[in-house]
Amino acid sequence: MAAERKPESLRDAYGQTLLELGAADPTLVVLDADLSGSTRTALFGKRFPDRFFNVGVMEPTMMTIAAGLSFGPRTVFASTFAVFAAGQAYNAVRQSVCYNRANVKIVATHGGLLVGGDGGTHQMLEDVALMRGLPGMTVIVPADAPTTRSATRAVAAFDGPAYLRLPRENLPTVTDGTFEVGRAPAVREGSDLTIVAIGAMLARALEVAQELHGVGVEARVLDFASVKPSDDKALIRAARETGAILTMEEHTVLTGLGALVALATATTHPVPIRAVGVPDLFGESGDPWQLLDRYGLSSKRALDAAWELLRLRGRVS
């Protein structure tokens, strides 16, 4: 595990990596829907204006254009906010991108509650599930800037659709930046229970694991950035070796990471599972980090869930 460092912008990491990819690959093109300053694709547009297309506030059209450009053949990155990429443009992503297995990489910023003051209309809490349900779509939710850089390079390297979800807020570096599609590395080892986390919640998962360590309980922490394809082998191994799993996600618990883990383990090695995430609610306007606590994503809530699992396992009374 990397020592936690000063928070960095995952959007900046994405924008800078696009520049490197664009310099190395003259067939790479980038599209945006009039939000290039926020998504950081403006960096690419300034350096490579002939390969950058701002289509305006027309997200479904952007996805259709992106699919068409990919048959050049080209590697195409298309960016906008998550609520527009997965919500407004869903049918275009389904029909134009995934149905045709187009080589389009959708990098959606401003996902989850950490959008903060923009409120519930812009706090997309269902996008991971929506994109995971599309045939052939790779879904990635990085936890920090180093993983964002690696994941951006990884999706550029294969032919096919992908969805990367990035937050608005800066996040602390908690990994060494190693990323492989389909793999969920353990960023902390342990044998008493497993915590599986994505995005901003990985840092909180490590906080919970450290709290437990202080009282003699060792929690394994898996970085599940590769949501699809998922590392089911790592999940089954964790179920067998630790006997309980806690999931943590900045996403609805109804159809997100918790549901994925429950399905993967139930058919092979069922264990007690508790899911920490957003309940069956829309978000609201507020301070980004206070919203996480308000909606049940606090470290304390996760710690309580961990203790409940440990009691079920008979590890504590």
C-alpha cells in the first residue's frame, strides 16, 4: 500500500495522461460536450486542436459521433459529467457504442455525492450499475490519481468500449498506481474480514482497517477499481479465507458493488456481507464530504458494520 499523500485531482491526472497518449498515438481523438474545462479534456484540445471536438450540449449526439469516429479506425475518448454520460446519453451509449463494440472510452467526471453543491440532479449514484449492465462494457472506478493514470492507459490499449468514473473532489493517494483490468489487488492484507471498496471509499476503507488493527483485528482491503470485468477469484478467495465481506461505495447500494459481491460469492462460497453505500435516495446540495457522512458513508458507519460482521463470525462477543 502507498503511504497516504496530499490529495490530487483525478481529473487532472486524466487530462495529463490524455496528452501523453495523444502524443504517442496520432489516431487518438477526444470529444467533449461543452465541459472541457471541468473534465480537463481542454488540455488535449489546446495541444491537438485538429483531434479535439467540442460537440456542445448534445451528449447523446456526442456518443454517436464517437462511435462513428472509432470505425476510422481510431481510439476515441468522450468526456462529460457522469449524470449526462450514463443518464442523458444512456441509449446512445447502448445502441451506438456497446451494440457495435465501438472503440470508445467514456471518461465521466463529477460522479457520486462528491459533486456537492450541484445537488441531487447532478449527483449520479446509479451510473456504475447502468454501465455494468451493458454487454461488452468495461467499467472502472479509480481510487486516486496514480490509478487514474494507469487505468486511462489501460483502456486506451484495448479495442472496445469502456467507462471510467471520476469524482469532482481531489482524493488522497492510497495505491501504488498499479492497475490491471479484471484484477482487484489487496492494498492491505488481513484474515479476520475483507473490505472491498471503490473510488473515494477506498481511503475510508483503509481508515477502518487501521482502526481495527489498533484493537487486534486484521482486515484485508481490496481495491475493486476494475468493477467489470470483476476479479471474482479474489472475492471467492477472500470469502474463504476471511469469512465475511464489507463493501464500500459512493453509489446506490441497490445495484452497485454490494450487489456484485453478493452475487459472486453466493453461488460459490456464501458469507455474511454488509454493504455501505447510498440508500434508496437522491442526493442533495451540500458540502461534498459532509454529504458522504450524511448519507451513511462515514468511516464510523463502516466500522459499525465491520463489528457486526465480526460478531456474526464469532470473532468478538
